[in-house]
Amino acid sequence: MTTLQEWLNKKYPTLKAKKRVESINIGEVNREREKQGVTELLEGGELDLSKYIKVEYIYLDMDMNEPSLKTPLTKLILGEKKNLESFYCRNNQISSLDLSGSLALTESVDFSGNPITSLKLPPGWKEMVWEEIRDSIEPQILGLERLIDTSDLDDWAENYDESKVGDVEHHKFLGKKAGTFTYLDCTALNNLGNKVIARKLIILWRLLTDENDQLYGKEIYEKEMNELAEGFQMRDKMNELDKDFYEMSLGRREVREQQQEAVNKVLSGDAELLSRLQGLSCLTPEYKLIISLQSQNKILEAEKASAYNDFSTEYAKSIEDFYRNQGTNIVGNYQEHIGYFRKLKEQIKAKDQQIQELERKVSQLEINQLQTEAKIVENSPLRKD
């Protein structure tokens, strides 16, 4: 029986020939053999591609329904692949994989279905791929990313511990109901993206649902979204559920405009919409603080109004008492009421100072946010001087 390694060695016998190869595709190999009248599939086993240093595309998937190899690959040596951009090697029997020399790899990487126990990823690859996946997730509403806290997801993906490969418990972060993830690849990172879409939809649902309606559906909707986020590749299901909800309430064509308008208002400090987001764990720390400060401000305003009301009531009472008690201890009553008025006035002044301080903190938070965004733009490699 002929192995894939033997077939490649025969087709590319010299180092010079191997250096010219840009694509290794098992589908193309099988089609070429069929043209030569050979229908028997090649054996898998061990495969060393370290001398194919200029290859850009590798496709070695073992299709379970229509096998591309007679037996799966059990070992794969890649070596340094500076030009390799796409790598597919699903459903084989590879336990150790070293991609550290493949510095040009994009998100076109999938080696799911292998019993990987040892994995080396290219430097910076997981950060780059996760950011692309996270930032491209629908719905794409301008400014929504400023409200959503993904720091827990970012930290897990970007600081992924390769020594945890094979640890099922560690990989449940990718989805408790998503099956058995044991290592990090594009499939795993895409599944982590379920949690981003859940957070987006929960925030948008709250913004477009008034507080009365939230009382009836908030817990059910948010629980269902978070549970779906723990499943395997549930993005389409989550979008469909969200679509059905808004078609019943707004009409699909209006949804994006309504969502964008609501986000714009929140970013502009709309107090009523901000209050709808109170208590959400997936909000950024900045907006949690802004909502908390605005809530405190609302309480102080109410206390201030109450103090004014007490002042007016006591003033009216003092006038009434003044005329009722003429000829008795007028001076004593007057001094007692004046003392109380002064106390109320001091309370009102203190409330005003607290309100001004809260407003200053909210304003400073907004300034800090703008400065942070300006630095990001200034330091961006895409910025042109």
C-alpha cells in the first residue's frame, strides 16, 4: 500500500521541487490519481512536510462520510512554514501538533477532531484570531462595543495556557454544553464568540424594552441567551431567536435603526436608557460606574426635593404658629423655627454639593473614555500621518 508521504516523495523527489510547492491538498491528490486510473486511496500514517518550506495552503481533512485517505494521519511534522496561511487537518489521529513556525497563519485553521495532547501555536496567533472573531460578530451596531465587557473572554483566549491541552474541565469555559473541547483552534474560538453575541443581544433587548415589559420577560430572555451561549456553535440559533422577537414587536426592517438609535442615546448619557441596563454583569466597568453614579444622583435629587418640601411645610407652619401664638412665647417659637430652617438649608446645600460631585465624576469618566479612544487611534498601525 502507498502512503501519502511516499506519493509526495515520488512526485517531488528533490529539495528544489519541494521548495516550489505552494499547496498540498489531499482532494487534488486524489483527483490527479483518478485521472491516472488509480481509485485506491492512499494510506495516512506519518507525514513529514518540513522540507516544503514555501507552501501556503495545506488541506488534509479526513472526511468521515467520504474518506480522503484510507487510514488517518497519526503524525504530522510541519517545520518552519513562513508562508503558510491556511491549514486544515480535521478528523485525523494526530496527538501532537507544532504550528509555532507558521507565522503567517490566519483564522483559516481547523484541526478539530484530533486527539491533541500537545500543541504549540504561532506567537500572537490566538490574540489576532480572537480579536477578529470577537469584533466581527453580529449585530454590528456602532458603539455597542463600548458597553460590553469581554475582558474575561479576552483574558482566557489571549493568555491561553498550552499546558492545559487535553484538560476537559479547563476548556468548559468555551461552552459547558458544547461537547468536549480539549484544545484551542478556530472552532473553539468561534464557539467562545457565542458569549459575545449573547451579551450584545441582552444589552440591545434591554435598551429596546421598557421597564414594564422587562419585568415579564427579562429573566427568561437573558437566561435563554446565556444558556444558548454555552452550546456548540449556537450563533445562528441565537440570531434567529432575536430576529423572531423583534419581528413580533418592531418589524425586521426597523430593528437595526432602533438598535443604533438606542446605543447612540446611551453613549450620550440618556438617563432613562442607562437605568434599563442597571444590574447587568456584562457591562464595562466604566458604564457600571456611570449607572451607579446616576442612580446615586437620582436618590440625592429625591432627597433634595424632599428637603425643599419639608422647608416649605415648616415655613407655612411657622407662619401659622406665629399668628396663633401672639402674646405667648413668640420669640422662642421664632428662634426654634429659624434654627430648623437653617438646618434644612444646610442639608439642601450638602445635597447640591454631592450632586455636583457625582456629575463631575460622570463627566470625567466620559473624558477619560474619549482620551483612551484617541490614544488607540493615535497608536493604530492603520493610522496614516
